[in-house]
Amino acid sequence: MTARKVTDSQVTMTELVLPNHANQLGTLFGGQLMFWIDICASLSAGKHNGRTCVTASVDKVDFHHPIKLGDAVTLLSSVNRVFNTSLEVGVKVFAQSFRENIVKHTNSAYLTFVCVDEEGKPVKAVDALPETNEQKRRFNEALIRRENRLKSRSHHN
């Protein structure tokens, strides 16, 4: 397959914040949220490519609002752009309190995955076709983020 619609890579995942996910203040551990973000993004990358994709990097994750014990956490992911063997997946995180009837956008994250074959060797990823204005905006911004990642990596070497 030469290209696949961005819409076809979308994944929605919902988790309930249970006591073993929360700290002493009753808020979700950041590491637990990053675990869920990685899984959701990985599902999008695999769904898009029809093969295994491994996490190469995660851009910084900012925590805008605490997510509380008992909240439902919904993660929405989709492929933003494919480069060659790598691709960027965006994840939006929402927390919903059923008691307070409130939904808050708590986090966004961008992850880079590498498409691999059965031996774990990088292979060409399936191109992404953005259709909506929002998808086209994310597609264009993904290139800027990639250039910044590559610049940052060259400064650390």
C-alpha cells in the first residue's frame, strides 16, 4: 500500500483511574499516563502500517491539569505524518469527572515511531494522507517538530 488516510489510524482508548494508578494525593501518576499515551500511540502506528512500530522518542509531556482518582481518561491518537521509516503520532488526553460532569483537555503528546520488520530492522512506513484542515495543519507542524528534534539531536552529539 502506498498511502493510507490519517482517519484510518485513529484510536480511542479509555482508562479508569484506579487507586493503584494514583499517588498519595489521589492524582494519576505521570508515568502511568505516559504508559497509556505510549500504548495508544503505538496502536495508531501499528494500525496505520499493518506491522510493528517501535517507540523512538517522546516529545516533552506537559501536565496542564491533575487527573484524579475515579476520572475516566480518554486518549485520542492518530498518525500526523510519515517521513520514511519513521512517523509522528499525536495523542490528546482528556479527563472526565462523572461526579462533576466536567471534561478537561489535560495533555497532548507527540511520539516518533520507527516501522520495523520481523527482525526489528527499519522498513519504509506507509504514507499518510491528511484530509481535513486539522489533519493538514498537524501534518505541516509535524515537519517543523521533526526538524527541531533533528537539530536538538545534533547538538547533543
